[in-house]
Amino acid sequence: MTTQPLTHFNADGHAHMVDVGNKATTTRLAITEGFIALKPDTFTLIAQGGHKKGDVLGIARIAGIMASKQTANLIPLCHPLALTHVELDFTLDSTQPCIRCQATVKTTAQTGVEMEALIATQVALLTIYDMCKAVDRGMIIYGVRLLEKSGGQSGHWLAC
């Protein structure tokens, strides 16, 4: 197994923004997922659209999209990117009960969009928590991860 050097540190060990100026501009894609576990009553409230604050998943979707566009302001060494597509999908599982959030982010750039997709997923799940915390403070956000990325020098990657 070959260990790759951490790209956000220079030869002197100081943090720096990676120079992507000489990298090819390619279509980049990242897909992430994450989950939030809820009490059955909270799950039902969201699933039936009965929350007094409104459409929980609709608001979480908008929050995730907005957050993805702010990634460079949140992660110090991320490059600001012009995103061409951001999509968040929610899957409700009453057997757990939990909600799965999947974010898909695309751009044409010199660097990838993994961080933008991860931020979108996290903020969408945090928004669900924020909107429902009055009725369920025990919600658990878990399993946030990269599922797939494509584009760039390293090519296509798919989680196992």
C-alpha cells in the first residue's frame, strides 16, 4: 500500500491551498449520503407533513443546496466553485425509523466537488434536526460519507 502525501501541506509542513491552476478542467461529480434516526412519532410528523413549522424536507433540501454553494467559506482550504447542479433526495424508512439524504453535486472545474456534496448532506440533516428538536432532541445523524466521485486526474471512484 502506497501512502500518498497530504496535498494541503507544503514541503515545509505548512497548510496551503492546493494550486489547481495546471489541472485540466473536467466535469466533476460527487454523490454523498447520510442518515438521521428519529423517534417514530417524529418520523410520522415529517412523513405526513404535519409539522407546524412546515415542509421539513423541502426546507432541508433548500438548506443543503444553499450550504453547498458556501463550502469555500466553511472549509478553509477549499476552492470556491461555480456549481452546475445540486440535487438532494430524501428516502424515508419507517422500519428504522430514519431518513436518508443523498446529495448529488456537479461542476466543470479543475477540482472536485466532494466537500460541496458532504456539506449539502450534513446541513440538510442538521436542518431536519433543527426543525424537529422541540419534539425529539435524541435524533442521531450518522453514516455521512462519499458514495461516488468522478472526473479529474484520479478518475472514477465508487464506495464499496
